[in-house]
Amino acid sequence: MKSRMRPTRKYTIKDALDIAERHIKRMEGFELPALQARLLLSSITNLRTDQINLHEDRRITNDELEKINQFLSLKHPVPVPFYLGYTEVAGLKVAVSYDTLLPGTETPIMVKTIIDQIKGMYSPVFVDIGTGCGVIAIAVAANIPGVQVYATDLSPNALLIAEKNLELHNLQDRVSLVAGNWLEPLFKMSLQSKVDVLAANPPYICSQDIESLPAGFANFAPRIAIDGGEDGCDGYRAILATSQLFLKKGTGLLILQTDNNRASVVADLLDTTGYYDNISFILGSDNSPRIVVAKMK
């Protein structure tokens, strides 16, 4: 393979980072190649990801070179987080599996948006719909003392990974995992009119477009996590059907992630319900609107 590192040459950590990142970029649909390269080198060199850049001039050992080549030589390439079984988001290590959608480029922005909105609230209640590996629920609980978090998902296997991550960060008493479809589990938890912030990143890819997605993304994304129906908005409609029952009137916030072509459509759906005002947009990594925030009337 062209990106394989030669045993006869001396490489630095910086060399290995560059080679790994270029290799990952060639896999169309693999997000966050720079982070993936740092994760790979971190696991192999036993340096934290935030230490990698401080040791760029250190020579790669023969043992480390062999381990890097094992990844570079995979017959069927996989994203580094799946190769390692974990990723990092907002400074937190989280386990991942093929049953969950990998945290993506916009996930840290979504996390920051939610935390910024919740900060300063008294004993806030936060709900994460479709939690997947649990990264958003965990980030909120880890960063906001006193918040009570509820996280739902339809997939039992996804909830197993989320539970593993709660244990990893010792947050079992701060985050409640509930199985069920969309907001249905919230009825069981008697959360009517008690939620300060409700957030979700529902599937938003049109069903007919899934087959044309880059293989590097589509091959590793559970269909249930990306298929948004004929127009990509089924998930938003499902959430908006009952979200007003759980958010606090006058103060409750709904935060929805979407793609760069659908933010205005989601805003229109919110407006049509008649339950929300103060609708605003948060820009994503590509400087286009990717997150929609709305307040209950």
C-alpha cells in the first residue's frame, strides 16, 4: 500500500501523523481525519492526544512502526475509532461500536451549544433523544454540576454502549438511560413540563440518497441513525409531535442538529407547530447553519 511506512527509514511522530492523516483522507467519507490520526498515534505511542503535538520530533520505534503499518495495511479500512473501540469528543474518551453512529464533525459544536444554554440554570433537567453512544449526555453531565440527564434510544445495543460510557466516567447516578422510540420514554419518566433543554440529532438523510453516500460513511453508519425518510424530516416531525408536552412553558429550549441544507426547513417546521419562538441558528464547522435552537412560548 502506498502509505505503508518503510522499516528501513527513520520516522518521527510528525511523519507518522502526516502519513496516517493522508491515508484516512483517501477513504472517502471518513470524518475528522486529523483527530483519527491523533487517536491512532496516541494508542500506539501511549501519549495522550493532547500530548502528541508536543512530541512531534520523537522518533517512532520499530514496534510502533509495525503497529502503524498494521492499520495502514488493512485490506478493508475502517475508521480509527472503530479500529480502537473508542474516540474522543470535547476532551472525553467514549467507547463506540458498529451499533452507534460515530460522533462527527459537528458533535463538539452541539455539545458546546447545549452546555452554553444550560449553564446558570437552577437544577436543570436535560434530555438527549437518540443518544447513541451517549457522548452528548455524558459531556453535559460531566460539565454541569447539578444537572439531571435523561437519554433515550430505540436501539438496545446502542444503550449498552452508552451504559459502558456512563460507567467509564462514573456518571450512572447523573444520567438515566431509557429505551424507546423518540420521546415516548419520557412519559414513563413523568417528565411532562419538567424539561429545561431537549436536544436531538435525528436522522436527516433522505432515504433515496443513502445509496449514493460515500462508502466510508454509509458502510459504518447504522441505517436507523441516518435514514430520515422521504424528505429527511421524519425524525423532526416525530420530535415536534410531542416535545411541547415535556419542555417548560416560556423557558424550555429545543436544540436540533441538522445538515447544511435543512436548517431553514427545520425552523419552518418549528414555526408551524405554533409552540416555539426565538428560533435561531448556530453555525457548524463549515460556517453554515447546522444547529437550530428554539424556545417554548
